[in-house]
Amino acid sequence: MRRYIKKRNFMTQNDNWRETTLGEVLTLQRGFDLPEAERDVGPYPIVASTGLVGTHSHAMVNGPGVVIGRSGSLGGGQFIKEDFWPLNTTLWVKDFKCNDPQFCYFLLKSLDLAQFNVGSGVPTLNRNHIHPLPISIPSGITEQRRIAHVLGTLDHKIENNRKAAKTLEAMAQAIFKSWFVDFDPVRAKMAGESRESICKRLKITPEILDLFPDRLVDSELGEIPEGWRVGTFGDYADIVGGSTPSTSNPDYWRSGLYSWATPKDLAGLKMPVLLATENKITEAGLQQISSRLLPVGTVLLSSRAPIGYLAITDIPIAINQGFVALKPHNCEDNIFLVLLIKNNMEEIISRANGSTFLEISKSKLRPIPVLHPDDMVRNIFAKVVLPLYRYIISMEKSNLFLSELRDTLLPELISGKFRINHSDNTQKSEALKHDQEAVMSSQRKRHNIARGAI
């Protein structure tokens, strides 16, 4: 990336950066009411201050467009390529005033608009307060487009990684459902379907098919494969909780070394993998938590406000009281456990209690009856889905790096401190070719993993 960006010389008189105000660059408009009862599923995204919240049968704004949070969640930014409906909790760009829309998106993302909060309870943004905000932008749309291209390319790579990871996650969920919810191999055997037909239809090997019985038997969970049993979450893992060391004691927090998670760290995850936390604690802080440092591969379930955030830790971690953590007895069971929890979430929530908000405790989670498949089948499942999960982790780590790179470059490029070096067309062509080859290689790898996994 360094070869395409150069430091801006502020003393150069022919710099085409101009000082202006936000209102001279674009015009913001409040979004439109659309109660949930009046929403009809359709092709047009409904955009709230926090992101997409559904679709509607018609749109109020032609794309491409830019939306920021007006109420509840302030600022930020969303670039919407197609026609859309911005809700009244947002501000949308009504007029780009001949500026590049994607550049305007990155410009708004670079601004700290939360400082203009005028809400006494719910954070609120008034467009008339931010239109006079002084800013500096390139005069020419060509330079704006170059900046938007660099930052947009990073966003595009991040989005492609997320889509690929979602596909792999869906594959793992589909296999889990087929084997452990619908019992497809067992039912196919019971129906007298040929081995060749079953293996082809379910995309499993004959060796895997042989691990499944050929009949179902009654249990307290309903019909389950013969030879399998009903167990509990406690049979699969040690279930522990966490706590918060005193925030008034700096010895527990200053220069912390150990990652310490709260449900907030899971709220924004695109994939059920935890790679980093917002806060860290010291050794002294760690000693205040009875569960101490949990190992890589621990399954985290948020236990209140709300119940249901899920992730597998990819780092050693300590947790606060908003979790129940499951340390699998068999380290290969963590992916199975995540999917087992998802499949039993309704039952988990039904056992929660609390006067202020619902909470599922360790003691309530441990005895919940759940399916306990044959060990061999469970081990084969782990071997099938583990490559998918590892690739998801690699893409999430790549996205973490790309996001940090984008967030570092964003204020520098938008302010003009860094300028795009576009003098060497050969370098640009080579870079584009390299990017294309990297994308193609990644796609081939994903395809091969998907084929080989099942």
C-alpha cells in the first residue's frame, strides 16, 4: 500500500485541497417513518442508524446513497449502492453537490459527530449543527475518486471475506442440522434408499454413512438414533462464570496484559470467533476472577441482556459476569457445542429468570437435556467442519488487519496528509493484477475446501 501513497507537502501551492464546510459539500436530510407493521418484504433495504434492519416493497431514496446515525447511534456511515429506505433514526445525503458519493461516505465516517449530541436521554444529532463543520477536501472529483477507490477496495475485500465466511458457517450449520437434528442418514436408511444414493444426495462417504444406525427410538427429546442418548450440557464441558474486578482499583486495569471480555465484545461480531477484546486486565485483576484465564477454544454464551451472543475464543481470555463459559472436555467439541446451543436456544431462554432482565445461570444451563450422539459420529463431524472453522478464523484475522489498515488510512487520505501516487501507471496495473490473482486464488482455495470438507 505504501507505494501508492505519498506524504502530502503542505507548502506546495498547487495542492488542490480546499477549506470549506460540510454543508457546502453535501446536504443531509432526516429519514422517513416506517413502522414495522407497515413494512412489506421487498427488494429495497431498510436502513436504521445501526445498519440494515429489513427490506421493503418500495424505496424513498435512489442509490447510491450515504446514511449516518441521527438517533440512538450517532454518526458512523453506511454506503448503500441500491435504492433504499432510510428510517427516521438516520440522516441521509440528499444532495452530494457534484462530489463523489463514496468519497462523501468516507468523509462522514472520518468525522467525530458524536460530539454534536443534543439529546438529554437518547443520543441525537441535529443536521443544522453539523452542516457548518469546517473540513478540508480535494477540489477535483478525480482525486476524490482515487481516495474512495483505495478505501473502497479495502472495504470490498473485507465484505468478500465476510461473505465467504458466512458461506462456510452455513455449510457447517447445514451438516449439523442434517446429522443431528433431521437425522437424514438414519431416515434414508430406514426408507430403504441405496447406499450410493444416500452418499450422493447427502454428500457423505460410505464410511461416514456406516457410523449412523438404521432406526430411531423414543427418548425424552423425541425420536433419536438408536445407540445415541440424551445427555446434558454439563456432560460436554466445564461450565463457569466470570466477574468484573473493581474498576476503581487501577492495579487491576492499568497496563493490563490479559484480554477480558464483556458481551459487548461479541455484539459486533460477524462470525462466532473472538479474536480481541476492548479491555485488558492485569495479573492482580485476573486473580479476582474465580474462572481465571480461559483457554483458546472456550465457548462463550452471553447470559443476560441479551441471552444468546455466541463465540469460540481464539485467544486466552477472562470474562465478566455477563457470560457462561463452556470449556469442552474434548477440545474438538467446541464447534459442535456452539451449534448445539443455537439449536437449543429456545429451551435455554425458557429456563432463564430474573426480575430486571432474564439471565441464564450456570446451574440452570448445566442440566438442560440435549442430544448426545455417538462419539465416533461427533468426532467425524469435528474433522469435517474444523477446516471450515479454521478458514473462517483466517478470514476474520485478515479482516481485522484490513480494518485497522483502512481506519489508519482513512483520516490521513481524507485530510490530504497522504496523497495517492498515481504517476506510475505500471505500478498501478501490477497492483490491480496482483489483487485479481489474490482474489482468484482465495476463491479457488474456498472452493477446494468446500469440496474436500464433505
